[in-house]
Amino acid sequence: MNEFIYNISMWVDGTSWSAKLHESYYMYNWVESTHVLTLILCLGMLFVIDLRMLGYAFRDVSASSIANRLNIPMLLGFIIMFITGILLFYAVPIRTSQSIWFRFKMVLLVAAAINAFIFHKQMNESVSSWGNDARAPSAVRKGAFLSLAFWSIIVICGRLIAYDWFDCEYTDAGSLSQVLSGCIDGQTQF
Amino acid sequence: MNEESKSQRMMDDVQVAAVTVSASIIVFFVVYWVIQIQSVIDLLELAYG
Amino acid sequence: MLLSTSSDFNSRSKTITVGVLLTLLLIFSFSSLRHESWLRLYDFFLWLETTPFGVLGKTWGAVFAIVEAVHLLAMALLGGAVLISDARLLGWCFTDVPAVKIQNEAHKVFKVGLVVVLFTGVFMACGVAGKVYWLPVFWYKMLALATGIFFVFFIRRPMLQRNFRELNPWVVKLVAVSSMLVWITVAATGRWIGFAGS
């Protein structure tokens, strides 16, 4: 699995646009800034939805109204973040794919997506009965709490990608950190 | 009547203040970002020709 | 005579305050006062790095990084509240919910976001005080932040707590647009600080 990821990253790294983006004067910075600043839109909407379900904000506004209307700007923000995220990976594929924080972040993104799917399904099925209550039923509240937790850790992991404490060249061969990061012997130094 | 006109005057006061501050924000925003973008363009021209 | 003057002042107090502050700001910005004040702040900024926040932030990169991530999360909360309330004022969303309700609820979320943003921001500033002191973009961010806070608590909140029907719709739209612009500037200049220092 690690070899597979490594090979794909090597292939991406070999493309000319990858190097161009990485070495660009401003483009990489703009892509990264867009990625970071768009989280204000995406997570801003998401947090308000989750806080509504937990009964901490906008208690007087119907829950389905909050969820359904804020969904659209949230998804717009998410799409922008997704595209810029891919571009950021594309610029620095090897180090990123071997970053333990990046890997953890991807796992959490999948978990957050599954959680969101379950949460929406539960909400749509039952909201007609509790939509105007201050708090959602406990199953929906659990989903909202998990959503807040997942996304908070995702942001922290995203920030920590830049730090090199667990990079392959600084950790011991065969250690758990190296296994989780997918460090391959004899890899190209970047 | 006195209460109403007092309330109306206070309303005008806060709206005038709002327009003043808002206009200042917008003017500053435009000037600041035009200058920043121009300096980025100049730097890119220097870097890439 | 005295009574009517004081009532005139009361009925124009916000306009007069804004006028005076704007004049003072312009005088400050375009005179030598600005540079002199900046010079006097140097020792204070050096001291900030010696505080527990500063030492913690400089010694443990992980702590600084996590505080920065929390800063981002709180920014999302603050930005979300700003976007929702401004979008409502512009008639873009929740038009079936009374504007006053949206404003009041969003303001509660805004305040929580602001407190966390300020706390984490001060923490980070302490860690890098010696560096940000020299960055013009840091000072622009502080100006934008101060403007934003003043705008919300002195102008926007008092204005929107009144009867909406009595407000000029164009003034409301102007307030919404400038609110978004000022907080976008705070966020963008904040990001720029990250680039300028490295």
C-alpha cells in the first residue's frame, strides 16, 4: 500500500506542472492562502449547523432551515478547498503523501464524510418532528458533536503538515512513525 | 411626539455615523488592496519579465 | 441654552464621536506621531516575548501550531457569523426569518469567536512579537481589527437593534458590505503575516 502511494507520488512529482507550482513565486502561496481562508466559509457554515443541532446557537430558527440553507455555501467552500487541496498535494506530492499528519487528515476526512452522510440521512428522516425544538434528538446531536470534533482535528492536522518532526529523514528506520508515514527505503530526497 | 422625534434623531445619528464609517472602510479597502496588488504585479514582472 | 446644546450633542453623539476619531486617525497616520508611537512600542514588544505566552510559543512549536489552528477554527466561527448576518441584511438568505432574530443569534456566535480569536491571537503575537513589530502588514491588521470591533459594537449593533423599518435600506446594505470587507481584510492580512515573516 505504501509502495503504491509512493509510486503515484513519484509519478506526480515527475510532471512539469508540479515543479512549476512548487517553485512559483506566488502561485503556491495563493493556492495555500485560498485553501486556508476558504475554511472560514466552509467550516463557518458547518459549525453553525452543528451548533444548531446541539442547541447552542440559532435555537429559535428551525433546524432544517439552518441545515438546508447553509449547506450550499458550505459545499461551495468545500469544493474550493478540495480543489486547492489537490493542487497543494500536486505541488509537493512525495513529502505530503509521507506526512503522518496528512495521512491522518485524509482518514479523518473520510470519517467526517461518512458521519455527514449518516447525519443528513437521520436528520432528513426525522426533522419534521423536532425541527423547531431548541435541540435535536440525541442521535443527531452525536453526529453534530462528532462533526465538530473531526473537523477541528482535521484543521489541526492540516496545520501540522508543515512541521517536520515526523518526516522520514528524521525518524528511525522501522519505527511506528515510519510505518504509518509510509517511508520507503532508498526514496528520492526532495 | 418629543420621544418620537428624539428617537428619530438618534436613528439619523447612528445612520450618519454608520455611513461615515462604512464609506471609510470601503475607501481604505480599495486603496490598500489596489496598492498591494500593484506591488505584487511589479514583483512578478521583475521575477518573470 | 445649555440643555439644548447637551441634547443636541446626545442626538449627534455617535456622528461626532466618529468624526473626531476619524480626524484623529488621519492626523495620526500622516504625521510623525505614527512613527514616534511605533518607536515607543519597541520595548513593550520585546517584553511580550518574555511573557509565559511568549516563552511557551517560542519553545514549543507544537503549542504554537495548535494555538494557531484554534485561531483558525475561531476565525471560522467569527466569519460564519459575519457572513450569515451580512447575507441576511443583503437579503441573500433566511429572508423568511426576521432579520432581528438572525442578527441577535449571529452576534452571540460572533462574540464567542471574537474572544477566542483575540486570546489565541495575543498568544501567538507574544511568541513572535519581535518579528511582527517590524511588519507593516501586522499593523494594518491591527488597524483593521480595531476598526472591525469598533464598527460592530459602536455602530452596527446599536443600529440593528432599532426598528428595521425605520432604517434606510441603502444604509443597511452599506453596513453589510463594509462589515464583510473589514473582516475579510483582517483575515487576509493575518495570512499575509505568515508569509511576510518567513
